[in-house]
Amino acid sequence: MLALLFPGQGAQSDGFLHRLPDHRAVTETLAQASETLSVDALTLDTGRALDSTVAVQVGLTIAGVALTRALADEGLTAQISAGLSVGAYAAAVSCGAIEFAHALMMVRRRAELMEAAYPSGYGLAAISGLSEHEVETLAAQHANDVRQRVYIGNVNAPRQIVMAGANDALDAFIARALAAGARKATRLAVSVPSHCELLAQASDELLAYSRDLPFQRPNSIYIGNRGGRPLYTADAIREDLATNMRDTVRWFDALTAMREMGASVLVEAPPGQVLTDIARENFPDTTALAASTLPFDRLVPTIRKRLERN
């Protein structure tokens, strides 16, 4: 069973849209995005453009849908789709729950709301080597000692946790985590405090905005962000997309659910490979491929061979 994984903010890099496969479906996807957004999609991945949360989130959605369509043109359609954070929007398109143009409109609004809520001074930090419970305990101690709150934003793996908060709070928490035995603690290339209660109001506004966008029952499996479980109705997917900015993303639970449901080949859409690395480390019996690391004319036969093998 084929599962497509879509990375979240932080996976972007200068020129990532220009490195998408030279494929008819990619060209058509870029053209549709440009028409929908009234901007040349290929201007969204420059170094300067990527300073904008809006450009990053829209660009990642375009990349994910472009890869999905290119694979579908080659006869490879995912039975399961899942995306981390903003990657969930491409996953929702992949499973047929929302049209691409509507997903782009919702993503753009999402990013605008997030950026307006916290235009500067906030972000994310990745902590490796500590469990969720250990990080949660440290966060409580941190709040008590220095009156600075940080929040668990993502549980990507049992010992890979992403924290959200103000820059000075995150920097101080990094030092605390390293002193407590974290193997690694670093800031991420994200300028908003994603997946915590700081974005509750923005999430409510996005949910209201989404009510005017048509959603459909998915035609394949969609794995949600908040619970890490499959969602089967249009309204459930709408709510997952609108509210995942304020709730912890339980990516490891989602990955576990995919494996339990029979996913044997996981393919990560461009531009990242973080999700691939997580899958390989925690589920070594599963084939995990990062599309950005293989030429498209090698990716397609590789996926086919691995599916046949499994």
C-alpha cells in the first residue's frame, strides 16, 4: 500500500519549486497555482520570498500537489495521505477532500492569519533525545522558574519533540534541554509559534473562513494531525485543517496508524526528507523514499518495485 507524506514548514529551501520534476503534471499545477493566486508561483521560492510565512506555506502545498499529480499520471495513486502541519493541505487534496484551488485559498488565509498574529519574535525549536514527558516536565519547570512559557507543538517521534514560543523563551529552553540531556536542540526556520494555544484565535478565524469552501468525503484515507488517526468525513477534515495550527501535531501517532493500516511504501513529497528519516529510524521494515532525493524517472520505477516486493 502506497502512502504519500507531505512535509511542513521548515522543509523549504531556496529554489525548491524550480527543482520539481520536469513533468507535464507539474507544469500544469504551477500554472493553476499562478492563476488561482494571481502571482507567478515560481517567484515563491526565492530566498527573499521565503522570509514570508505565506510564500512558504503556499509553496509547500504547490510542491506536494505537483508531486501527487505527477505520480498519478504514472499510475501511482496513494491509498493513504498524511501531511505534517501545513502539509496536511496537500494531503487533503491528494485524498480528494478538497480541490487544489480551494486548498490554496485556505492555506494562504492560514498563513496570513498566523503571520498577522505573530509577525516577529516567535518560532519553533526541535529537541532530540528527550521524551514527550521529559520535555513537558522541563517546560513546566521553565515556566515556574523564569515565567516564560513554551509549548509542545509537534511529537514527531518518541524522542523528537518540537517546541513553540517566543524567541527568548525558546533560546532559554534550548539551554535547559541540553543541560537535561537532550542530544540536540536547535531553532527551526519557522517564524511563527505553530501548534499551540497562542494561535487559538487565528484558528477560530480560519475555521470560520473554511465554512465557505466546499469539502467532500475523501476517496482514500486521510490521516489527521491532531489525533494521528484516519478521518473519513468532509467536516472532520475541514476541522483538522483549520485547527491544526493551535493543537499539537501527533505525527508519530499518524505514522504508526499508517503502518497499522498496511502502508508498506512511504513517499515524502518535495522538498524535504525529515519525514523519511523519521520513518526509517522508527520503522526500519518500511520502505521510505524522499522524492526530492531521486530523479523522477528513477523514483517511479523504484516505487513500483517496492510495492511489488511488499
